[in-house]
Amino acid sequence: MAIHVVITRRVLPGKEEELKDALRRFLGYSFLHGGVHGAAMMTALPGSESREIGILRTFADQAEQ
């Protein structure tokens, strides 16, 4: 049974792009592990004042997380 994990963080003002770049690298490396079935970054809609950024990772099963 697949396991989904979501983590969100509130980003310091002016650090949004730095975190997004780091998350892109992290998500890319995620697929080097065979137990990862999916990974995505979640950001606020354009025009939103929210500084929250999240990641969603899907693992093959609980043992892989």
C-alpha cells in the first residue's frame, strides 16, 4: 500500500527562490531511491501572500519511507 507524506514550511521573506531551488534538487534526488513513487513541490497561487511551500512524497510502502 502506497504511503503519502506531506511536509510544509513557512519561508522567510526573500528566501522563497532559494528554498524552491533546494527543493527541486532534493526532489530530483528522491527518485534515485527505488522506493519513491512520486514527489512534488506545492506553492501558493500567483498573487497570494502565503509564504508556505510544501512537498508531497509517495513511497511504495511504509518500509520505504
